[in-house]
Amino acid sequence: MTITERDMLRLYGDAVMAGNAALFVGAGLSQAAGHPGWPQLLEGPRSRAAIPKAVEDLPLAAQYFVQETPGGREALESHILSTLSGVEVRATEGHRLLARLPVDDIWTTNYDCLIEEAIPDATVVADEADLSDRQMAGHRRVMKMHGSLSRELQPGWLSAPVITRRDYEEYEALHPRMWSLLQATFLTRSFLFLGFSFTDPNVEVLLRLSRALRSIGTPEHFTVLRRPSDPENARLHDLRVRDLEDSGIGVCEVLDFDELTPMINRLVRRTRARRLFLSGSDSGQADYLELCRTLGYELAHEPVSLVSLAGTTALEISFAFGGSLIAEERYDPDRVRFYFRPRPQQPTPQLGERIGTAVYTALPKEELRSAVMAESRALLVVGGGETTRDEVFTAIEQGMPIVPVARSGGTALDVWTSTTPETLGFADGGSRDWTLLNHHNVHIATAAAVRLASRAMYLGDR
């Protein structure tokens, strides 16, 4: 049985945050950037060597080209080099998001340098000699398992490509360090395989590895695969998925690879610190302060930290939150952060209570808002006016879930009225609590808000 996206993000996210995760990137992310896929890459050589279309095994087709063409190996490598270097591509949003994941080792079978472009400070391990060099700097590594282009201006190979059937058959013998390290990583960390499909010949590496180590027992591994729409291919897909699952690899299905980048964005958010961004201002409700303080008391029972730009609403919630932690001897000043920026001709605001940590920055308002939100998992909106509305728009742009406490009025009520839980990041549940956000009872509304915030931050599925 396939797993849901939420379960995949929860389980793999746990491994990332524990420092026990690795990534394996396939051709799908390179194709999204504009590089040709395997069939297109070998189309010219196949035609030149008159290799029948019945040969669907692409490494075998490459092997036939090498054996049937004079100077076949050099010609094949030259063709791949000119094809890939002749396409001007740049790292995609998906690559940039992967760079933000706190994962040290990123494995890939791709020849291009898009991952290195997105992570310029990473160490590139392209051959056996790189693994024997103990002086290579950098804690993040890009493991180029099947060869790599050079990043120099003049196109060339940094290490020769693995492309033919013989290359695959002799891989363990010719690359013992790389293969042993891959096995060790597979046994000790959770892998997420991204950008693979069953038409990618490199998926056999994944299957071979999982089958070989199945009896030993390995950490949980995951992959995201596109489900075919036609019944015949769907049946074959189901059989292959079962093979992966029996080998210890959980499969999360998508209908289209366009869903991959938003999913990676959610994974990045899942692996951030457990920070909840507070937004809002007094909307004039008679029991507004009671609602804010109740929220603070309720949130104190959750494993979260609160961050804000120190508006009055955020202060009320945060002081109640911090006071509750102090009373229960669980207080940590880093669990409450207030960010302040310069205000020309205005005095620096003073905190009414000695709770939390004040952070002073020279960033302009828009940059500060964007930067703090980029380190948070969700946005909680209470009341609010135009400034709050701007913060809601920023959260939407960043793909951050929003919990608008409609009971508080103002922008929160407007957002709750004009949108749905699905559009604000709750496509996988929470509809009942969404309705309760506008309950007339303060305690019921705030309890629903806290449950939704907890769900949005992957703290539980209540």
C-alpha cells in the first residue's frame, strides 16, 4: 500500500531532523530544468547504429551502440557531452529548495551540475579518488555516482559516465568505495529518492540495493513516483511499486511531476525549527484580550516556539505563553522571539515583561517579515488590519499554512470567510476545526486554532 504525502513528510522529516537522512536525486529534476531525458539522450546514437525500438533497455541500447560503432565509447561520451552542454539550463526552484534541506549527503546519478549550482559550497565527490582524499573540505557532499560534467567554461568530463550495460555490471568492481559508501548510507540513514520513474534505467540501482540489503534490515526509505493514467501501464506500475515496498521503500504517488516542487517546499518547511509566526492586531472585539491570552495558555502545552515582529497582539499571546511556561518551570527564553527593526523618529519599543528574546535588526520591514517567515512552519492570524493582510500575502507566497482565528474578527475573519482550508494548506484534513475557528465560545475557537496550528506544523494529526 502506498503512503500519503503527509506520512512521508512526517517520517522522513523525523529522520532529517535527527541527522539520519540522505537524498538520492534522479533525472526528473534535470528534465524539469530543460535537460533531455534518457530516451532523448540516446535517440541519436540509436538511430546511427540502427538499434531497433524493441530494445527498451537503455543501457543495453548504449552497449549495442558502443560495440557496433567504430570508436563507439568515445563517440557516445562526446554525444552526451555536446547534448548536455549545448542546452543552457539553470538550477530550478526544486534544486534551490533541496539546497535548503539540512541533509549532508545528496546522491545523484545525473551527469549535470545543477545540484552543485544550487549548493555552491558543497564538496563534489565524482570518483574513487575523491573518497580517498581525506583533506576534501565541506560538510555537505554531492555524490556523483554515475559520472559528472565539469563546471569549467570548456565542456568536459570531470569523471566518465556510467551509461552502458557493462558499466552497470562492473560498477561494484570498478567503484568499490562509492558502492560501499552507498550501501553503508542505505543501511544507516533514511533515503528519499526524488526524480525517478520506472522508465529511468537508474531505478534499477535503487531496486538492486534494496533487494540486496533487505534481509539485513534497513532504515525507512521513501520515493515519490508518478502514477500512469492508462490502465495497462498502471497495472505494471502497481507491480513495480509492490516490489519497492517489499524491499523497504515507501512509495508516495503523484499524478504529475509538477507536484514535486510544492512537495519539496512542504518538506523544507517540515524540517524547520518548530516556530509559529504570530500576526494580528486588536480588532475591537470586547473579549479580544481574553482570546489572545487563552491562545497563549493553550499554545504553552505544545512543543512550539513563538516568533513575531512584536505587535501588541503578538505580545499578549507571547506573554501568556511565556508566563505559563515559567509557572510550570519549563521556560526557555529562546521559545519566544520578538524581532525589532529601526523606526525613524520613533523610540525603540519596550517589552512590558521580561519574557523571551529580543532580536534587533537593520532589515527593512518587508525583508524582515519574509526572512522570519522563511524560518517558520505556520502563520497564526488573530484580528488584524492592513499590516496583517500583508503578512498573510507573504505567507501565501511562501506556501505556508495559515490559521486565521475567525472568532477574533478583522483580517482573520476576512481570510477565513473568503478562503477554504484547502487553499490555506489544510488539504489533508482539519475541516471540522476550521469551522470551529469562528465559534462564539473563546475556548472552543482557540482550542481549534491550536489543533490546526499543530497539524500545520506536523506536530500531530489530532
